[in-house]
Amino acid sequence: MGNFKVKQISEMQALHHGAVKLAGAELGVESFGMQVLDLPAGFDQYPEHDHVQDGMEEAYVVLRGRADAVIDGERVPIDQTQMLWIAPEAKRKLEPGPDGVRVLAIGCTPGRPYKRPESFRLVARS
């Protein structure tokens, strides 16, 4: 392996029936968390959550489509022309637009080394 890695998003290991691609693990990123979220139109199962426990801040970049990020009860529309940062203590939930949404989610805890959660690690393929 050289000094770079290229992977097709469609070929990355995924969780939750393909909705969460393990982009960071697939590329070997060790300094921050990174997932690609593919949420179809009408998808309402993205969990409301915060990162108070681990102090992780997140940034979301819409790669395709649009969504509403509901942050502490406030609806914030996001699309491909914007980037969104969310503080650890904010409750957040994504609601995809009428054509669905693909989001690059990046996160890390300031001042601490990143440790990939067990659930976001790659599993050996058979």
C-alpha cells in the first residue's frame, strides 16, 4: 500500500442495511471518525442523539440531495452548498429530503486521540 487509498463508496462495508458506510475504517483514517450516510426519502429511523458522553463534535457535508437537520428542536435545511458543524451537547437528527440524501459525517473529540468505536470497525469478509 502506498501513500493513498481510493475506495468506491458503493463497495464500502456498511451498517444498518447499507445506510451507514464505514468510510473512515475503509480508508484507514485514524485521527477522526468518518461515515457516509445514505438515507432514502421518507427515512425516519435516524436516531436523535448527542455526544455529551464522548465530547465529539461533528461536521456534516451533503454530497447529494438535501435534508433537514433538527438540532435542539430547530429545523436547519442543508444541501450541497453548505457545511454544518454541531457541538457535542446539541441533540441532532437528520431527516432526508424528497429525493433522499447522502451525507459525509466527520467527527472527533477536540484534544483527544480518536478511537474508533467497536461498531464502526471493519469485519473480516469471507
